[in-house]
Amino acid sequence: MQAPPPLRPRRRGIGWAQRLEIAALSGPAILMFLGFVIFPVLMAAYYGFYRWKGYGVPTNFVGLDNYVTILKDSAFHAALWHNAMIVVLSLVIQGPVAIGLALLLNQRMRGQSAIRILVFVPFVIAEVIAGTGWSLMLQADGAVNGILRSIGLGGLAQDWLSDPKLAIWTLMFILTWKYVGFAMILFLAGMQNIPEELSEAAAVDGASYWQIQRHITLPLLGPTIRIWAFLSIIGALQLFDLVYIIWGQYVASTAGVSTMVTYMVTEGRNAANFGYGNAVAVVLFFISLTIALLYQRFVLRRDTEGALTEGQ
């Protein structure tokens, strides 16, 4: 006769004391989230159905007209395309550069700490300061063209900000300079969690340095890379400050670097059409939310599932 399976211990329920403790600890955070995230989104959706000047109770109900205008506006299409380009170029440019710097600075070398600080410093500089500085240096008569002319390379002087063929690449250079330090620090932190025994064992077996990085370091760095890519995508979709500071509300569209947020500010607040601006904000929110959910579902799924234990 087959023995009965062993009985699993019954899980004890959470008592009222534990529930009160959870409510007391998480309650303020939940209230802050509802008040500063969910409520503004709901209010933006509400105002998006009106033609509203930003003061008083909205009364000019237009239904879905604002959203139809957004979907038909070629300026919004251009801004959406610019955001897509920034997303792709940020991943393609910043990722390899940051990984290369992390691999270099993960080695013992003279001046290692100083180089790390120099690479990371642009990330902590305020966007207003960074944007103002680059806008002054990259003007037609700015410091960059002045240096090129002084060293006999005046033929390379360009209109870095206004030329539509160069502006997007100028923006990508500034974004890379600004944010590659953050990615580098993330990758360095991920590399510190990789056991050195794996690399030492591979070296003993005859693997070269690049073989170790390709087959050990990069695969084990995968979760960190995926988290950075997620942050980079969301940040690129919501890019505003550097573009608005360097190019302004009008030059950004003609130079080919306008984004959905600069479009929202230009067509909403600056045009005193706050209902339309709120509708653009709702569209941007759903675009970001959809991409975030799809990314979590298809890219981060194995990372999140690997973090869960059987009991959870």
C-alpha cells in the first residue's frame, strides 16, 4: 500500500497587527502615488476632452477632437519619429560606449578613480547648465567652431544646431556625453557581482581576455543591460529639457529634433490651449505605458521570474 504524501504545513494568516503595520508603512507611499501620479493622469484625461485655456472650469466640450487632431498633425508625427530615432540611437551608441568604458575601468589601472569621476560628472550636472553651455559652444560663432578655425580646420566648422542634417547627431552627442556615465556605473556595479572564479577558471583553460568577456562577462551582465535599456527607452520617450533649452520651442521643429514633450509644451501651454496639451500628455502616457508593459512582458520576464522563489 502506497504511503500517503506528507502533509504540507499550513500557512499562517496575517493578523490584524501585521495588517495595520503594513498599512501604516505603505499607506503614505500609496497616498503620494495616488495624489501625484494617478490623480494628475485622470485630470489630464478629463481636461483632454475640452478646449480649455488653463483657468476656470472647462465648459467647451470637444470630445475626441483633440485626440483626432493629434493623430492627424504632421508635427506630432515628426516629433514621434524623432523620439523613435533617439530611442534607437541611444541604445546603439550609449550602450556599447558604456560597456567599453566599464570593461576598461573594471581593470586595475593608474588613475582609475579619476577617470570614473570624469566620465560620471556630466550626469550630475543640471540639465539647465549643460544645455546652456552646449548651446553657447555650438553656435555658428561659438567655441567649437572657433577652436576648429584656430587649429586650421575651419572647413569642418558647421551650423551644429540649425542644420537638420546635423542637429539630431549633435543632440545624440550631447545625450551620450550626459548619460553614458550613468550607464557605465550601472555596468560596473553589475560586473562587481560576477564571481572572479569564473574568469580565472576560463583563463586557466586557455580562454583569451575577449573570449572571457564575450562568453562570461556579457551574458552575466545581461540583467543589468536590460534594466539600463529600459531606463534609457523611457527617458528617451520623455526627453524634453536639453532639447528645449538648446533649441528652443520653435527651432527644435525646424532643426529636426522636436520631441513629443516639446510638442506638448509648444502646442499646449505656449499656445494657451491647455486642453490640447493635456490630450498630448495622455497620448504620451499611454505610449510610454504600452512600451513599458511590452518590455516587461517580453524582455524582463525571465529576470523577474528568476527573482521569485517557489514560495512567492
